[in-house]
Amino acid sequence: MHVKRPINSQVVSLVVLGLLILFAAGVSANYERKTPAPSGMQGITRLETCSHFDLDASNCPSQPQALTVQILLQSSGAIVSEFTSAADGRYQVQLPPGKYIVQSRPDALHPFLKPEIVNVDAAKYENVDLLFDSQSQ
């Protein structure tokens, strides 16, 4: 004859708790937190050394140089970044996706960078080389 034993409620609770922990561990192991990849701009700042009166642009080389750049949000005009590129002109700045105005500082008469609009896409660094004019604004 087989005797039925009563199930201990503590044993059941421990088994259920153990199963819940295993389930939670499996779910968290399969869950990858998705963080957006960085985006922004990168390139080289160059200084044009010839005057506007030089007719032959091929005789007018530009030189990579450390220059100060200002980046504004196009929609509001708010300054979101200001930096000086490295001595070799290289720069990289992280920015969220959006439209930006890239320019020289307004108080800087020389060298001057004509403002340009740059669209930064998600998860991508836009390659933007910036040519500063050493002669005029």
C-alpha cells in the first residue's frame, strides 16, 4: 500500500521561488540593452592662405591648422559645442542627430568660416572638412 505524504508548503514555495529566479536569469541574459550608437561630426579644419583676388585657386593651398569652431542647433540658434581642433586640424565632436550650423566664433574677425548647415544622422559621424578664410569675413 502506498502512503500519500502531504506536500510541505515551504518546499513548494522554495521550488516556485527557484523557478522564478531561473526564469528571470534567462530573460535578463537574453535581453540586450540597446543604447544608440554615437553620432556627430569629424573632419579637418584648414586655413586658406590666399586672397580672394588670386584667380588661380590651384596656387592657393590650404593648410591643416588648429582653429576654433562653434556649432549651433539650427532650430534655436543655441550653441551646443565650441572647440578647437588639434594642431593637425583634426576634430571629432559627438552630437545627437539633428541639423546644425557650423561657423567660426562671431567675435573672431580672422580666420572666418562661412556658416554651413550640417545634418547629423543617427549612429553616424558626418565627415565635414572646414575651410577657413584668412582674409576677410
